[in-house]
Amino acid sequence: MIIAINTRCLSQDLPGECGDYLNEILIRLIKFNPEHTFVLFLTHRVEREFNFAANVVTVVAGPKKITPAKLMIWYNIKIPRLLKKYKADVFLSPDLCSLTTKVPQCLFVYDLSFLLSPSFVRKSLLSFYKKYTPRALKRAKQVIVSSEFFKDVIARQYKIPHNKIQLTLSGVPGIYKPVAIIERELIKKKYAGGNEFFLYTGEITSRSNLMNLLKAFSAFKKRQKSGMQLLISSEKDAQYSEFITSLTSYKFREEVQLLTNLPSDENSRIIASSYAMVYVPYYENFGTSLLKAMNCEVPAITSSKGMMAEISADAALYASAENFKEIAVKMMLLFKDEKLRKDLIINGRKQVQKFDLDNAAKEIWDGIKKAFDNNN
């Protein structure tokens, strides 16, 4: 079988969690199915592990800049031509699918922000996704989502049958794991002056809710008078400079450390050395930051909305993203109650066993086969 895959999620202009997840899934799909050929449609040349597999063909053809017009041309003119050229038997596409090809398609829906949090979507793309997504969902032979929350939204909003929507839980690489006490102390000394620290790791965007995180940390510092630090680990992006500017006038600037573009293995050690993850976004697609925390045996404070409770269950404390005081209260509660912190860690060890990248890749492969079989 020849499987064509749209890899636009690997582009740097898209959310990092989607790109990281797709990269891990592709490595496993290709490794687990060596008898099949994978044709990857890339927006630019990337040096990835899967590029060197014998059963992989890479094609640089996707749009480098995203506009509604370019997306229409890509999905409805260029994709059908490429599928025909490479004789694809099935097409896997995170994002959207083509409305003009007869090749069976498996659609992986990773982002519903245009529907659930439209204020965080570029206006030029908002109306496009609202109009195009329902048609893409109906056109696809199989739909894959990473949460029951997304599955229910799609089934209810677009009248897609539940049996057409496949739930595939996500996961994180094995580098995210606990560290020894000695290493934890070294990390604290290196990044937090030897102090305990709360950690946010993820994107710096308006939907990340970092301003309310800073307000919550201020409230915490005023009440607790401790040496606790706040570390923010992220990659530089379009809103990085704006965030740096906001930090210059922040009262507790000396207690906030901003870390950028760290290697994954270093970031994993920082997570495992943190006192707690504080990840309370307005909107979330994957929640892999919470999975990383649980794998590292670190408790979390997160949003009470969307899929977050589905991911963390009883391994986290929950707060309203809109209410920084509520976030601060949970930070103080976790700081003062060591038994609660230990209980969350124990709960996390159990919860995280539900999430596995190998299983996710196998389930997505099942979705690909269903898309192909449902076309015959």
C-alpha cells in the first residue's frame, strides 16, 4: 500500500505540539510498517529521522505561506495531482483534506480553535476554516481525534456519526522521566539559584495565558514570602518580543527565568526537577505538557476547560484560566500541602499509563486501513 501524508504540521508556522506529535507518529508508522511506502508532502526540506528510511519518499511541494487561497489550491488542485502521480492508495492529512480527489482520506483533526476559541485565530483564516472544515469532515472516510472532548464536539456540531470518529490518545517520548535527587538539585542550582520553582513549558502566545500566570505568581509571592521561582521554557516565536517587554515592568522579574530553545533532553530534566507544572491555557489542542509532567512525576495545575481534565484526571489541580486569583490559590495550596502534592504524583503515575506513542501510531494505522477499506 502507498500512503501519502500531509506533513504541514511540521512547518514552523504551526503549533509546536502538533509538529512534535506528528514527527513521533511518523517515525513509528514507518518503522512498524516497512512493507508499505510512505510519501510525505513537505512544505520545506526537513532533516528528520524518518527521511532516511528505505520506505519513505519525500516531496517538497506544500505552501510555505498560509492563506485561504493557497490552502484551496493546495488541497483541491495540487494534492489530487500528487496523489495521482505517486499512485497513493490512501491519504492521511492532519488539518484538512481534499474535496476533489477520489483517493480515500483519513483526516486527523488536531485543532478546533476556529470553533471553540475564534479570538485566537487569524481573521483571514477564521471564515475559511468555518466553511471548509464541515465539508472536509464529511468528505473524509475516517476521522481521528486525540480526545473524547474533540470527538463529542465534532459529532454534535457537524452531525458526524460516532463510528466514523476514532479516538487515538497521544503520548510523549521516553526522555520525559523522573530524575535522581542529585540531578534535580543541580538543575535547581543552574536555573533557579538553588530554589524550588514552578514551571510553564509551551508556546508564548495569547492563548497560553501567561499574563494571568504572572499575576498568579505575584499573588503567590506576596502571600508566601518564599524563594520560589517561576521558570518559563519556550521557543522564540512571533509574540516572544512582546512578552519580553511585558516582563521588564514586572515586580518579581528577578524571580522569573525565561528559557528559550532548549534541547528536548534538557527541557525534560527541567520538568522533572520542577516543584509543579503550571499550565492553564485559555485553549489547548494536545495537552502534551501535562503528559510530560506526569511522566516526570511532577504534579500540575491546569485549566478546568476542554480536554485538560480528560488528560490529567485526578493527577492535577484545576483553575479557571480567566481567574488569576484562583490559579494563585491552587499554587499556594500545592506549596503548603506536601501530602496533596505526593498524592497527585501517585495519581499521575497511574493516569499516564493510558498514553503511549506506540499505541497511538498503531491506532492511527488502523484508521488509515479503515479509510482504505471503507472506500472499497
